[in-house]
Amino acid sequence: MKLISIRELLNKFKSNNDVEKLLLGRLLTEQNKKSVSTNISDYEFQVFSQWGEDGIIQFIVNTLNLKNKIFIEFGVETYHESNTRFLMMKDNWSGLVIDGSKKNIDIIKKQSIYWKYSLKAVQSFITIENINSTITNNGFKGEIGILSVDIDGNDYWVTEAINCINPIVLVIEYNSTFGSDRAISVPYDPTFVRTSAHHSNLYYGASLPALTHIANIKGYALIGCNSNGNNAFFVRRDKLAPFKELSEKEAFVDAKFREARNKEGELLYLNGPERYNYIKGLSVVNVITNKIEVL
């Protein structure tokens, strides 16, 4: 019997059928268990995640043999594309998902997953002022398995503010346009919306060094980024032993996707330095000195 390669399986990930997706995801997870790579991006595959986060997360939770199967994820939109849906459906994890849109939350609650699994979906525009109460008021506190943060704006400030939970694994979106040299973030604004902050769609979030800075303060080590260059993975230091800690320089991946837009909303297809130059001069905060700088 011919063994199916991971690449061949990935080519089949075009089905909208959740059962077929789950089956392929299970096969990919089992194939990944045979790998001895220390590079987390080598374990990538996509079931419900935007890129290869599903495979990386499976690799991490299986390596750590996590018993605490609870997740919290911010910025999930309708939850069809997310970092935790595969965990919930494949491994029966339970958790909390938060999105700022009531319409998105209503769509989640109408899906069959909402009665099939232990999932709570909450509408809230996340700020540093409400994040802890939003989590605790919905029954979550203390140690959890995974926290995934992707709110396209105040990601650094919200991560810094969280003190009601103690995740073992952190997945946080970083903005590769900000580079790998400076620990910077957009200034905190409780009303920040990426699409209106700057027409380019490039001015949001924080750099990888900034997120690594706050992760280190909270007791986490950086173990890598996905190959598309937008999500960083951290493990709590008391669980780090199976993994190698990486520096920001070692882990940094420049984003491959090209989402910059002009004032008319048209895609510009900018690469690397072109993206940075397009937003050069905008204000950012150095999270180490807490001083305003410019790009």
C-alpha cells in the first residue's frame, strides 16, 4: 500500500466537509509524530487555521502532553477560520472565543459545533480595561492550555494586561512589517480599528521583539513562528524542556502575504521593505522605554 505524503494530503484540503477535514487532519497529525525536526514550521498544516497553525499547535500540545484542554481565543470572526477549532473538534478541547461583532457571534452560535462541543462565544470589543472581567465573568480563570491573541491592533497591550489566567502556550500575532530589531507597538487606543487607523492596512499590532519582551516578563519563551510570518508561539518556561528557546532574530519570519492597500482600497502587492517604507513616519511606542518613536 502506497503511503500518502503530507504534501499530497495538503493538496486535498479543499473540502468544505468538516468530517473530511478532520480525517485528513488526524492523518497529518499522526504523520507529524514521526518527524524529528526541531523547527516548528515543519509541522504546519491547515484544517481550520488561516495558515499552518493547526499543525504547529498539534505538535506543541502533543509534545507537552497537555492535560488542561482549555483554550481562549480572541478575534475569531465567525470561527470558521481559527487557531483552536481543530483542537476542539479533534481533541474535544473546550473554551471561550471572543469577537467584537455581534453578527459574528450570532453566526457561531447557529453552527452545530455550538451544541456539539463545550464552547462559549462572547461579543466584546476587547480593551485592556475589560479583558480580565470578560474572561472571568464567563467562568475562566487560572491555568489554561492555550491563549491565542489576534485582534489586529492592541495585541501587545491586551497581552500585557491579562492577569486572570495562566496559559501554558501563547499564540500571538505579530506585525512583521515592524521588523525584528525594535520592540515597538502601535500606541494604545481603546477604540483602535486596523482598517481605519491607516488606509494601508499595515499599521497595527506589535513587532516580534515587543511580544517577546512581554512574554519574557510573564514567564514565557519564544519557540518559533509560522512560515507565513504572522504568528509567534511561546511556551511557559516551566514546560519548556522539550523545546529550544529562540531569539527574535532566530525566530523572525518576514510575512509572505501582500495585503497593503492604497487610499482607494486597492491592493498594492508590496513586499518586504516596500511595506515598511509605505508607513514610514507613523508613530509607535517603544515598549521597553515606553517612549513614542516613529517608523
